[in-house]
Amino acid sequence: MSNSDDESTWGRSKVETVCSLDCPDTCSLEVTLEKGRIVAIDGSDRHAVTDGYICEKVRRFGDRVYGDTRVPHPLIREGTRGEGRFRRASWDEALGTIATRMIEIRDQWGAEAILPFSYGGSNGLLTQDTADARLFRQFGTSRLARTVCAIPTSTANQALYGKMAGVTYPDYQHARLIVVWGANPSSSGIHLVPHIKTAQKAGAALVVIDPRRTNLARQADIHLALAPGTDVVVALSIHRYLFEHDLADQQFLAEHTHGAEQLRERAAEWTFDRAAEVAGLDAELLENFAEMYAAISPAVLRCGWGLERNRNGGNAALAVLALPTVAGKFGVRGGGYSMSNSGAWNLSPDTWIDTPEPDTRIVNMNLLGRVLLEYRDPPIQMLFVYNCNPVATMPNQNRVLEGLARDDLFTVVFEQVMTDTAQLADVVLPATTFLESYDVAKSYGLSNLQLVRPVIDAVEEARPNVEVFAELATRLGLDVGQDQATDAEALVHLTNTLPEEIRQPLMETGIVTGAGDGTPIQFVDVFPDTPDGKVQLFPEELERESPAGLYRYREDPATRDYPLTLISPATEKTISSTLGELRTGVARLQMHPDDAGARELSTGDTVRIFNALGEVHCPVTLNADMRRGTVGLPKGLWRMSTFNGSTANALVSDELTDIGGGAVFNDARVEVARVMTARFDNQHLAFWTTDPVDQVH
Ligand SMILES: Nc1nc2c(c(=O)[nH]1)N[C@H]1C(S)=C(S)[C@@H](COP(=O)(O)OP(=O)(O)OC[C@H]3O[C@@H](n4cnc5c(=O)[nH]c(N)nc54)[C@H](O)[C@@H]3O)O[C@H]1N2
Ligand SMILES: Nc1nc2c(c(=O)[nH]1)N[C@H]1C(S)=C(S)[C@@H](COP(=O)(O)OP(=O)(O)OC[C@H]3O[C@@H](n4cnc5c(=O)[nH]c(N)nc54)[C@H](O)[C@@H]3O)O[C@H]1N2
Ligand code: SF4
Ligand SMILES: [Mo]
């Protein structure tokens, strides 16, 4: 069903919807259709923050919708696994095959031998944790801990402040000091950037804390190019300074917090000199920043996700997010912090799933390779992947590939396009995109809920998640609700469970704005919803979880063999691996000229980036914006984007963060060497040319 409600279906028309991809901005979109096909996608003015413009990626989303890599109909594997030979199947045959296999596996091994595997995908409330959750809960499969992103930061944020909403983009204009810490909004949330610029024009100072000189860092008053993984000590040195110089807001601490004394004690050892030495910074610059942060208000801190993806990530997030409390930065517009607002609506899928979670095995998704190869009692016999592309996005790629290569594993991949993961499936099911189905987008950068609606008919035989899981459930004899067989019905069901003050405006106007009219002031409009309403500066449960205790630093694991730190942040070309199929040109390693000089490398040389886990072959680009000792590859590459079919995740271990069991994507240690002849893996080599402007940032 198409919603091209103005003009004739076959003429040119413009239709409004919302981008629900895993991006904090949730833009309002204007999609231009001709003869029922998308011809252009742009930002609309409907949402003030979108302000009529969107990123280049989604402007090109039509190329994905109608592209060659799209999965047009169900597929069943014909050749050997990985060979990429499939035959066309009907939905009936594909779902019948899956249902039969699920029942056989349950009878032989128990239902916990089935692992549903999903993450962001289209990121809305309908595409995940609706019919899928009902089905898997009722069937009693293993449960997935969705830890690949945001778990250290959200665990820290939740422990400190509960689900308190953060400062939203428009209020950055009111700040006099903006601190961007481990975030790169120029790529990963572009609508924040103009608000930062406006504030700067009005005299606000900007500080960026990032191992790379990002676009924003170039325009900052202070750029602290710290070594990855050392944020915890940098933040602690500022806490120490605030406490020691009587700059901590004692009245606020007394009224609104617990645990300040314990935090002060843990920070005591981190003088500027010591922190600067560990973090590889100039101690004076660090001190300048601390003085600025103490002196200037309103000060807002944008905490990103780059700082969580290492062995110290949870404690880093805690120490950073505790800064506005200790410095007393709340209670004014433009003051406080922004993290993720995804919890702020307090919406739990349990409200609309109405099937309790079974007490089955919980599997941390970051361990996928290990899980497939090593877990027993029962071993995983079926992996059901949807909203996710684990070959491209999970740690320890070679172990993931080895696991997926198992002969006795039955893999279902429910996908929009033929991803690297789908290539290894037994059955591939075609999924709709957010332009072909209903959803509810919950913004994690702003504070709103918006309705996503189909603007075109589903391409070929693609179907929305809810519909497919509902049908599969029926085939398994399970009850997922008779009234929820389509995404439209499921939308009505879901929204009917929402409080009336949310449901009504959402269904009538397509948008609901959160606390404080969408621009909440912390400690004025929104407050911590911790058990006693206070900020927990020393959450005991995390002290027990964290291997070295709270606010403790764990040493750099670099060795002589692998002295360089590899990071792999978001780029403007993909959303995680989504749209990776449209990359033109091979990816490039970004490396500081000094590190390159020491290895006699020049721009354009083909290099081997390696450690004990794997190796990546691609050209190198000398880039003085990288910190010395830190090299960068893009996040979300498809295998075809390097010479040997391996990406950054082939070098990332499946060890976990200190808090929350997160992935350590930015904590890989590697060495880099020139190769005269790259090991070309022809199956994955898509290009023989390289694209010189293909930079990390
Ligand atoms: N274009 C685009 N937008 C996206 C995404 C995408 O893939 N592409 N992904 C979306 C998703 S899923 C997420 S989670 C967000 C992530 O958005 P961001 O929070 O911006 O996260 P990253 O891009 O991972 O890293 C941000 C910055 O952290 C730096 N960094 C790396 N290690 C460290 C460290 O140890 N300490 C500090 N202080 N900085 C470090 C990196 O150099 C990078 O510039 O973006 C979302 N938006
Ligand atoms: N090296 C490195 N790796 C990283 C990161 C990093 O910083 N460095 N960051 C990590 C982060 S922040 C994240 S969030 C993860 C994300 O990792 P993933 O969750 O794997 O995200 P995507 O790569 O976008 O893959 C989502 C897939 O879901 C499909 N999809 C979208 N909508 C639907 C739908 O409605 N139905 C179905 N069935 N499928 C759908 C898309 O086509 C896409 O292939 O990657 C992580 N991986
Ligand atoms: S990916 Fe982000 S910036 Fe791009 S259209 Fe979607 S919400 Fe907007
Ligand atoms: Mo993410």
C-alpha cells in the first residue's frame, strides 16, 4: 500500500516520512515519487531540527532500495556455504523450511539451540521487539544481550542519572562552553553542528576530546588528542582539580548526590601531570580545559560513543558523565550533558509484547564467533539474523566467519540487501526498508517520537518484519495476536498500549515531543529517576562488576609486536554497515606521517595491518589529523572494500568492556607493514582503483 496521497499515484508527488535509521537525528523527510518510484529523498522542514536538509547517505537511499544488491525474493542455498549460489524460493517454501527446522532442532537439542540475532537495523519500535520477540519468547530460544553499542555508556548513564533526558541540539546555542567528548557529529549526527557553530559565533568556546583532529576539533579552542582508552584518567584529573580547588559545587553535591566522597578519593591520584602522561597529552592544555570547565557556564557536554569502545569504556563514561554534577552545571538552559535519549520515554517493549521473557540462556552478541564455535548445552544449531549484519559489524570477524562456516549450522538471514552475512545463509528472506513499511522512530539525539510510514509499495517480494514473524509464528502453532498480522495492525496495537497523551498526537500529527517541549533543562524539566532521585556518583553495583573497581584505569595493552592502536569510527558513507554496498573505491588506512615514516610508507602504498587475530590489506593514506600511534579504518565496511576481504573487525578481539559487556572496537593493537603484493581475494575484491578522497573522517 502506498501513501502517495497527493496528486495521482502515477504523477510526480512529494510524500512526508521520517528516517528511522540508527542515527540520533531522526530527520523528517520529503520523498519525491514519480510513477510510484522514489526519485529523490531530501529533508523536510516539518521538524525544526532537520531544517530541510539531510545527510548524503539517505539522499542516496533510493540506490539501495532499487539497487542490484537488493534481495528480491526468498532464496535457498544451493551451492556449498559461502559460494553464494542460491535458488529462488516462494515465501511459503522458505518459511515452511524454517519452521520445520526450528521444530526439529527443538525436539533434538532444545529450543535454546536457536539464537535470534538482531540489532539496530531500522531502529524503530516495530521492526524489533514486537512479533519477533513474541515468537522467540514463546518458542523458548536463547536470548540475545544486545551489547554491540551503547552498553557501557548507557549503563553508566543509567547508574548515575536513571533515564533522565539529555540536552537536545537547539539548546547548544545557549551554551558558553561546549565540550564534544568522543563524538564526531560532523559524520554521526550532522544536525548538531550548526547549533555548535551558532554558539561559537555568539562567543562560546569549543573543546573537542578525540584522538583524531576531526572537523570540529579543527575549529575548537582546545583539542585534547588523547590516546584511545584514556578518557577515564583525563576526566578524573578534572574531578581532582574541582575537588582540590574548592570548585566542586558542594551545595549541589549535598542536596542531589551520593558517593561524592568516594569519587573524590578515586580521583585523588590523578594529577594533571600523571593523567597527561598516561593520555599522551600536554599537561598544561589539560589544565586549561579544567579551568575553563570550572569557570564557564552554561557548559554543555556532548558525550559520544567513541570513548566507550575500549577496556576502560564504562568507567570513562562514568567519569565523564559525572563532570556536570561535580562542577554544578545543571539547572540552566544550555548546561548539563547529552548522551542518549532513548530511555527517556520510559517505553518498554514488555508493554506491547505481552509475552513474558522465558528464563533461557542469555548470549552476549559480541561473542558471536565464540558462541557458534564453543557453546555447548546445547550448541547453537540455528542462527536467525535480522536487523543486523554481524560479519561486518561484530568483533573478531575471522572467528565469526569460522562459526558461520559450520556445516551443521542452519542460518537464516532476513535482509534488505545481499550482505556479507546473507552470503553465508541457508535461507535468505527479503525485508522491506523504512520507506516501505510502518514504524515508530524514537529519537536518541533529540526528544521525540515520530511515525514512519511507507511511501512506496514493497519492492518485489520484500515484507516487513512483523508480518514475517507473525506468519512464522502461526506456522509454529504460536499465538502472536490475530490482530497483528501486518505492520499496520501491529502499529495500531503498539500505539494503543501507549499512554493517551502520547498515542493521540502521534497518530494525529505523526510526532510527539518529549519533556520540556523537546528541549528539556536538566534539573528543571527533568530529574534523575534513580531509586531515590539522587545522582549516584559511586554506584556500588558497578564497583562489583568493574574488574579493577570503579574509576580505575587499566593499562594500555600495546606490545612490541603490536604497538599501534586501531580505531574504526563512523564515517559519512555508511550507517554502521548499511549502505556499505554503495561505497566506491577501496577503503584506506589513515596513519600519521611520523608512524608511516618509521615504516617507510607513503600514501597509496598497499599495507598489511595485522595482529594475532587477522590482517587487513588496503592502501594507506598519510594523515596528520591522526594522533601518532593511532591508526584508523572506517567502521561498517563490507568485505569487498578491502583487498583481502577482511575489515577492521578482523583485528578487534572479542574481549569485553569493563562495564556492560560491550565491544572494544577502538582497542585493537596492530602493526602495519608494506606489502609488495597484496593477497587479493578475488571473491571480495570489488575495485582495482582506489579513491583518494576516501578519508576516515
Ligand atoms: N554517518 C554515520 N552516522 C552514524 C553512524 C554511522 O555509522 N555513520 N552510526 C550511528 C551509531 S550506531 C552510533 S552508535 C553513533 C556513533 O557516533 P559517535 O559517538 O560519533 O561515535 P564514533 O563514530 O564511534 O566515534 C566518535 C569519535 O570518537 C573518537 N574516539 C575513538 N576512540 C576514542 C577514545 O578512546 N576516546 C575518545 N575521547 N574518543 C575516541 C573517534 O576518533 C571519533 O571521532 O553514530 C550514529 N550515526
Ligand atoms: N569496527 C567497528 N565495528 C562496529 C562499530 C565500530 O565503531 N567499529 N560500531 C558498532 C555499532 S555503534 C553498531 S550500532 C553496530 C551496528 O551493527 P548492525 O546492527 O549489524 O548494523 P548495520 O550494519 O546497519 O546492519 C543492519 C542490517 O539490518 C538490515 N535491516 C534494516 N532494516 C531492517 C528491517 O526492517 N528488517 C530486516 N529484517 N532487516 C533490516 C539492514 O539492511 C542492515 O544490513 O556496529 C558495530 N560495529
Ligand atoms: S541518517 Fe541521520 S542525518 Fe541522515 S537522514 Fe537519517 S536521521 Fe537524518
Ligand atoms: Mo551504534
